[in-house]
Amino acid sequence: ANDFPIARKSSLQRFLEKRRDRITSRSPYAS
Amino acid sequence: PSMAVFNQETLQQRLQALIEGARESWTYAIFWQSSVDFSGASLLGWGDGYYKGEEDKGKRKMTPSSVSEQEHRKKVLRELNSLISGTASSSDDAVDEEVTDTEWFFLVSMTQSFVNGAGLPGQALFNSSPVWVVGTERLMSSPCERARQAQVFGLQTMVCIPSANGVVELGSTELIYQSSDLMNKVRVLFNFNN
């Protein structure tokens, strides 16, 4: 993770946010 | 009527449009951006990517050997999450969910680049010709490291289509055979004027 290129941070951020959304929507507790 | 201007925002929208508008089930799309390094050699590096995921996500059974691999992936993801959020540790439950093979392959792709002619994306750019590899056997026996890596992570189809400024790569966990419709879409969506 320390070697992750700074220039890719926006792509990484988007990926992590969408992943969180996908996981949350799969949760049985999701509204 | 004018051609699109290349920028990060429209790039993401184009990748999304390409995947979400396709009849086939693509797992991800990446735009490898062409540039020139300090020595004057041409290089393909990460431009942007759109990850959709696969239909059977989460159904795969964990094998004992993949438990330690999962721990490693989760650890890296926690660190990356901290890098983004700016906090030392994360209490985000989503980070501790299983990191699928295709998620990991996509994530690792962000750190990769290809010199002219190397790898499937480099080959497509160098020959100005699309590369379409379908099936586990063909991916596994490819001289390109990226194709073999894709097969290891469960992908069954990998396509690289050259365009202005770079190469569009698509991957799927399903078998998808060559389609002129997809190539036409790439030509329209990624025909930048700068």
C-alpha cells in the first residue's frame, strides 16, 4: 500500500466508495 | 458534433457507458493512457478504470490456501482506505468484506504500466489492432504476463482495443466472443480530439 501511486488516488477512492456501496446494498440490514 | 475532449471526468463516464450499455457482461473496463517517459520511450499507464463486478460475486467458496491471501488483501485494502481517508485506522466494515479475485486484479492494475509493445495493451497499441483473447486455455498460454495473470484471477475474456491517446481494455469472467459492436462503441466513445 505504501507503494501505491499518488496519481491513482482518485481512481482508488472511486473504487473504494463503489465497493462500499455494493457491500452495503447487499447487507440484510440495508434499508 | 465536435469530438470529445480528453479529461478525467469524461473518461470515467465513457468507461461506465461502455460497460453498462453493453449487452455482454463485462467485469471491468480500463483506459490505458499513452504517454512518453523521460527517455523518450512510449509508455501506457493507468488512465482510469470502471469496475462493475461479476454476477456470482460472493458465491465462491474460500479454500484454506486462500484464507491467508484474503488476510493479505484485506490488510492492503485497510491501508489503502487509510491512505484515502487520511486516518490511521478504519472502522469501515466494508473493508473487511472478502476482496474478490477480480477486485484484486483491478486494484493491482492501478499500479501497472506497459512499455511500447509489451503486455496485451502494449501489443494492441503497437500493432494498432485489437487483441481479443477468449477462454482460460488461451489466456493461460498467452505470452503476455497480464493475460496469464487475468486467468489466475478468474477472468475468461480479455480485450484490448487501441484508440486515440491509449488503449481500452475490457475483462470478463464470462466467455465473450469478438463483437464489432463493441469495437465501434470504443471508436465513438474514445475518439478524443487532443
